[in-house]
Amino acid sequence: MSMTKSEQKTFWNGTRMIGKAGIHWVSSAFMSSCDTIIGGIRTAKGKTGSRLVDPVVRGDLQEAAVVGGLLLVDATLETAAPAEMQRAFAAAYPGLAVNESVDDAIARLDENPDSLEGLLSGIKGKLFEQRAADALSAELPDGTHVELATSATQPGHDLEFIRDSGEIYGVLQAKAVSTPAEIIEHYERYPEIPVIATEEVRATLADHPALARWQPDIAVSDLDQEMAQLVEGASSIEAIPLGTSAVLLWHLSTGEGDLEARLCRAGDVIGRNVPAVLVAGAVGTLTGTLWCVIPAAIYTRWLTGEGQKARQSAWSRFTQRYSSWWQLSAQPGTA
């Protein structure tokens, strides 16, 4: 359905305003990045910077504190993997778990789909075993419980029935799969060890002798969905979308001037804080400590302000000299 002339005009006006605001954002982000580098160089050379008594500096640092707060809110919303997932990761990959979290492992393999799929398969399997062990233990008599096998690669079984004395009096194999092939293969190799499986496989195998009498109410589709959510949550701190939304809402609701002017001012503010967002986000991601996000944002914003002052001062001196030279060259009798 084609648009009317009025709708076309509205569409192109909106596109123009958004494009202009985007230009403001890009130019402001570029200049702020340059200013931050200049400020860092000046600080490295030991040059004295501005103090907090300067109203402009106070305003910059207050703005940076807001940026750091947005980073913390965003990091809180992007919560780390649940403890249950961490426990499954440690059980499946004890060697890796010594040096990194499940989020770190997923982020490391983000560009290697095959390895990531293998990692998630191991976590999913252990998660299934843990939930099955907890559910089955709740139904056993006092003095007995179910634990995961000591070895993550124990041949033949994954779960062990244990008395309080430490005696193992039974074992089970757990298969978090969607098709019965692996269960049939297990039955051919270990017919004496029964298998617990997902709802999908039980619906296919029905009363097959490979299946244990007790079965957990766990669907592999639910486990797959949890793995997808785990991958989505294992990301670095990124407050740009949250910060952008907050700044846009603020300027659109309280700013002066028409809509275009308010959008452009919002673009300037967002761009001005890009270095603080990137540095503070990187610090929080690399160190894994959220408390350092706000100081990092404040310090970066201070460097940006120092660099901006140095750049503007240098430009002012340049224009003054050029203006003086131009005035002299324009006088009669000067060459």
C-alpha cells in the first residue's frame, strides 16, 4: 500500500531528523574519543588537571556518575548465570571451572559454534543429571540419596544410589537427548544399567526395557531453551542501549526547542559519553568487579574534559595567531 504525500513528507522529515541526530552522535563520539586520548597523554606527562571546584568539571563528573549507574543497572539486568548452571558447568568441565565461569567459557567460544555446541551439550547433560538426582533423592527413604558419579566421564552410569555409610548400592544412566538412538546403544552395551530419559524419548520408547521404572518430568525442549537463554545472558556489560533510551527520553520530555533540536542535543550528550561507557564497560567486563564501573566512568569523563579544554585552548591560540597574521597581511604596505 503506497503512502500519501502527507505520510511521505512525515516519513522523510522523521528520517532527516534521525539522520541529523545520528551525525551529531557520531561527531560528538569522535571528538570525545580524541579528547580522551589527549587527556590521557597529558595525564601521563604529569600535567596538572582541573579541580572539582570548577563547575564544568563537577557537571562532567556528575554526568559520568549517571553513566556508571546506567552501566550497573544494565549489568544487574544482565544477571550472571544461575548457580545451578554454574554447578552443572563445574560438574561437566571441572578443569575449565577452576579458571573461568560458565559465562566466560561461553563468551570465549562465541565465534566457534561447534565448540560452543559441545560445551552446551555437556552442561545440559549435567543439568539433567543434577535435577534428576535431586528429584529422585526426595523420594528415597531416609539414610539414602542419589549423587552424580565422581568422574564426569564415568563409563556406564551417571548417577549413584548411596547410603549414609558411603556404600553404593545402585546406579543409573541419564540421557538428556531427544531421540532414542543413544539409549538403545547404551542398552546394548550395558543392559544391566537402566536409563532415565527426557519426556520426548520416553514417549517414543514407551515400555522399552532400557528405561528405569522411575523417570523425571524433564523435557529436552525445556533444557534446550534454558541453554539458549544461558548464551543470551553470557554477554559483556553494554549500557549503550539503556543509556541511549534514558538520554532520549530525558531530552524529548524536558528539552527546549523543537523535536529536531532536542534529538540533536540528545545525540551530542550520548556521543560525549561514549568513551566513558566503553572504558567503564571494558573495565567491568575484564575485571568482573562491578564496583569499579562508576570510578572508571568518572575518571574517563574527567580525561575527556581535560582533553577538550586542551584542544579548545590550542585551537583558540591558533585562530588568534592566524587572525593577527591576516590583519597584518591585509594592511597597506605590508608584504
